[in-house]
Amino acid sequence: MRLLNGILAVMLMAAPLSGCFGLGGSGGLFGEDEEKEPLRLNHIQMEGTHNSYHIEPLVSPTREYVYTHEPLDVQAADLGVRQFEIDVWWDVREGLRVYHNQYDSGTTCPTFEDCLSTLLAWSEANDQHHPLMIWVEPKDWPEQAVDITTTVELSGLLQDIEDEIAEFWPRNLTITPDDVRGEWPTLSEGILNDGWPLLEESRGKAIFVLLAGGDMRDLYLEEHPGLVGALMFTLSPEGSSEASIFSLTDPVGSGEDIARLVSEGYIVRTRADSGGGEADNNDTARFEAALASGAHSISTDYPGPVEGMDYWIAIPNGTPSRCNPLTAPTWCASEDIEWIGD
């Protein structure tokens, strides 16, 4: 009840905001539908997967690794997944590899190129889908242990990721920070003043997000100050010039913060489950909190039924996604977000 009351308070405080985010004026949640406010990227609530490439190891050292995902294109086609998370390692012999860690290395797409090519083939065959969100997490053993990024700098991992996105995903099908910034001096100003791109102009495209903070993020920003010319958005602090997309993984403890950021116009990702606890207990409280918070993407290890388990999630009344409960205009229906017929 405290969470729901807090979210309601944020919504009420947001009522005076301009109709740019669907929170006032014509077509907003609090305004009359005098004319249709166009749908934008932040008017969506979608399902995502955590470690989207993952295959359960034969012998798992922890409950956390006990889940298997379908191939990326099957997730998109059959399970309605529209947000994907890909862990990328640099290998001196084989380039950019995709797996979780040395104890948990099963993967449906062994290389970053494989992952992108699989998703792109599905996307081009279904080009009316709303934008995909592809979160890319660079991995490095020293950095994982003590936040040292020396080997990342020496290997050029971040630049290799940028280069492969440019090579294996068409620029005209990519929504970049430059596209959102427009004529404003900073990305954050572009979002808060003009809002996110229109949905109808963004179908068939993808948004790439660097899933990294601290020194790893700062290394990327050193090469792309202000994200000018960058292909990926970053998880940058509120108030920074790059502030645009956030990851708050606990929708119960951070529900009010998620709702506030969403209402201000930012895009937020959260998680419905973690480590297997929710799945083992068929506990949907975290998922329900994620839905109520207005988070734009809700990531899970269980996007479809699993034999012997009751727990799995899908966006309620989604086709497969739905109108965001905090930001979408009142006229919006799930079919307006996406409907790919047979």
C-alpha cells in the first residue's frame, strides 16, 4: 500500500507537466482527449529478458543459473520479448564472445555478431514492431573483481562493441543519442523539452544501451563526450547531460523513484525476478510492483511457461506490449503500440 500510495503521489505531482509525456494537456492521463497526442517511445511497457542468450549449465553452482532461454528470435516471435540483455567478453582468439561467466557459459548465440544477426533477421521480417531495447553489458575479469578497467582499455572492448553494432545493425534502423538530442545542447535537454521520438517513426528500429556504470561508463564517455556520435545510450546519473535511461532493478524498494523518473520523461528498466526466488515460490509481487511503477521494460528469467513450474510472466493485455500506465495518452490501446498479425 505504501508503494502504491507513493506512485499515486508522483502521478498527482506530475499532473501539471506538459502533454509531451502524456501527463497533461490534450490526450494526457489528466486532460481531455481533445486531440490525439501522438505515441512516443516512452509510452510503452514491454517485457524483457535477463541474460537473454542464457542456457542452464549441466551442473550449476548456484540456483541463480538454473534457467534456459529460447533463441532470441523465438523470444521475439513466440514470447513477445522486446528487450534483450547481452553480456559481451573480449577474446583474443575469437573476438566478442557472449556468455555469463566461466562457470555459466551456455549460450544460444556464441558471438555478439550471432546475437545481432539473429535479432536483425527477425526484425526485418517483422518491421512494424515497436523499437527493441538491446542492453549490452561489457564483461572483463579484473573489472568484475575490483573495478579495474585497464584490460578493457588495452583490449579496446568498448570500441569493438561500438564497431560491431555499426557493422551488424543498420544505422537507419538504430535510434541513437544524436537522434533524440535533436537541436538541444544536451541529450537530457532534448528529452525533457522535445520528448522521445514518435513511435510511428521508430518502428522496426532498436535502441542500444551500455549496461555499465562507474569507470566502464566513463571510458565510453571519454570516447563519446556527451554521447555525440555514440551508438549506445548510457546509465548516467540524474542531472548529467547524458541522463536518459535508467536501470533500477528492485521495483518494490525503488518503485517511487521509478515512477518519478518515468513521469519526468526518462526511460526506466527494472526486473520482475532475480535468482530464482520468485519463480520457486510463484511470487508475483515484484512483477506487480514493476507494472504499477510504470517501468518501460520489465526483465525476467521466465518469459514463458516452464515444465514443472507455475511462475512465468507476460505483460497483461499486451499485444505483446501495452500502453504505459503512467505516461501513455488515454486513447492508447495495446494494439496501437504493436500488433503484428498472422
